[in-house]
Amino acid sequence: MANKAAKGKRAKTRNTISRKGPRPTITKLLQQIPIGSKVDIKANSWMQGKGMPFRRFHGMTGTVTARQGRSYIVEATNGNQLVELIIGPAHLTLSRGAKQPTQEEADAKEAKAALAQKRKVVRKPIQEEKPRGAIEEIADEAEGEAMA
């Protein structure tokens, strides 16, 4: 067993993420994927570290939920749990079997996702300590006299 302690991101991926096929074209890198569409996750080894998904998700199908910079947030399942992955466009292809949303549906979902992203960033203001009422002060004085 050669180097059984290897635990890197690309460990045990000789066949799944090897440099097969052509390099990604500029069209592939700049493709626009509508939000709500089904995509196949296929790690492209020519694009190292540019939004490459973890090897567990290679070959899975997910749904595009939002866009983050040049990448897409894809919702996939890991067993019974939903997982959000940030994947670059070079590693995504539109799924052939699924119905793709229309442009209006995609625009509506994109606006909704952008609004949800804005809501996540907003922080609540720090609440100031409330002034103590007169009743609480009287109760504290009564406890002090009882102790003495």
C-alpha cells in the first residue's frame, strides 16, 4: 500500500478526476446557467482549484439555487441531507433529462435568491442594557437590610 496516509482533496481520484477529454473552452467558462435548472456535477481536472467540487459529488445531479461571483450555488443531496455547494461553471453541465425553466421563471428565482442573500448579511443591532426600574431597586434595598 503506497502512501496510505494521503488525505488531500485529490487523494484516491486517479480515475474520476484525471485529465481526460479536451480543455474547457471560453464558452464553457462563461456559460450562463439559469437559476432553478438541474445540472450535472462533473469535476474538470483542467481547472484546478477554480470552484472544483469535492470528489464525493462528482457525477451527481443538483439544482442551481443562486449565483456567487463567477460560481454557482448548487443544492445536492449527501445521503438524506441537502448540501449547498459552490461550484465553478467549468464543472457544471445542464442536465439533459430535466425540464429547464423559462427565462421569466429564472429571473424571478434569481431576484428572490438575491433578496435572500441580502437578508442573510443584515445584522441585528446590539441591544443596550435596560435601566433598572424603581421596584427592582426597592427590592434590592430590602434584601440588603434583611442580610444585615
